[in-house]
Amino acid sequence: MAEEAQEMILRANHQTDPKRAAQIIYDFVLRIDTLSLKLRMAVALGLMSDDAKAQCDMLIAKIKDEARGWRNYFLRGEGVVGKSNGPSAESL
């Protein structure tokens, strides 16, 4: 998921339309929410322990917070191709 997050950030950072870039990040957050549901089902089926899910939930929360920050960044119109002072995918 972290690798996919980096790809989405790169894709968004190459958008010339900041609103489209923000939408790419929002779509990724929805995918993370889907992952959370799958983890909950895995626990319910006994395929994953509550402790393992708790660890995953902490990582997911960090990724979502970072993604929301990126989305806000793009919505402010700062994430436009060619700017060298914007964040990089490695920040994740």
C-alpha cells in the first residue's frame, strides 16, 4: 500500500490541474478505507489477530493523514508540475 501511495503522489504531482491531483489522492484514501474493511473481515474470519490488525490500523492512519495533507496541498493549488519546492513521494 505504501508503494501504491508513492505512485499516486507522483501521479498527482504531475497533474497540471490541482483539483484533479486532489481527486487522485482522494481516490487513494478510499482504497485505504477498503483495505480497512478487508482487515476487519480477516479478523472476523480468524485469519488475523486483533493485535496484527491494530498495528495495520496505526499504519493506515498514518498513511491517511499524510494523504489528506497532500490532498489539501493540491486543493490550495500549490501542486503544479514544474515547481521544485513541492513535497516528494519519498516523504511517505
